Amino acid sequence: MTHAHLFNRHTRQTVGVQFRYDTIDDVGLYQTAGRERINTVRVDDVNQFSVGTFYENEIEWTERFRSILGLRADHHYFDVASDLNANSGNEDDYIVSPKLSFIYTATDQIELYASAGLGFHSNDARGTTIEINPGDLTAADKVDPLVRSTGIHQTHCPTRL
């Protein structure tokens, strides 16, 4: 985090990186009756790696009003080893997500927020490499690894309790 001045206004900039690696062995899909497994539909080993970088710039325009501009870039890599070889494979995807917030300090106890931005969620890795439905061996549709979401939010909250 660095502090600086822009347009004669106090600014705070933050840059970061996030890494994550998950290894999931024997993740299964089962048919059940009365909470007892009666058939194995599929069993897979899944490895997932993700890296995200972000930048945030906060500017204090006045004593009571500030803005925060953020940008995040994420890359995800999925590797699936399925018990049905056709459903094994790997897939990767990336996505960029901007965000913008305005914050107004109405009183010493209340701040008003208006925020908008883009985000995402990651789908199940097995759906990104699937070719054949393991239940009936018909062709299956893959899913997008990362799916866009949009958020708009406005609220007020106490600055102190």
C-alpha cells in the first residue's frame, strides 16, 4: 500500500497477488436410496490452480467524500482425471473485473455507499472437461470455467457502534 497525492488529493493505492491450489481426490457422484450409495456414477481427481492480481486506488476528494476504483484479473486452470477417460482433460480461463465505489460520510456515525462492479464465479472443474454424460453415455455440454456476474449496491452503515 502506498500513499500519495493526485490532483492535490490524498490517495491510497494497493496492489496485490493471490494464489490458490486445490487438489481433490476421489470426488464422486453417486446414486443413493435412503442415504445409502447404490451406484457410482463417476469418480474423479481434480486439481485447480488460480492466480489473481488486483489494483485499488482510493481518492479523498473532500473531507467527507471519497472514491475507490479497483481492477482485478483472475486466471484459473482446471485439470480433471476422470474414471471415464473421455471426461479427463484440462481447461483454463481468465477474466477481468472492474469495480467502482463512492463513499459519503454524512455524519460521524453514518456513511453512505454506492458501489458497482463486475465479478465472477467458477464452475465445477468437472463440467469444464466433460464430453460424455456418465449416466447414459450421451454427449454432454461443457460449462464455461468462469462466469460473469454484475453487482450494484447502495447502502448506509454506521461508522462506529
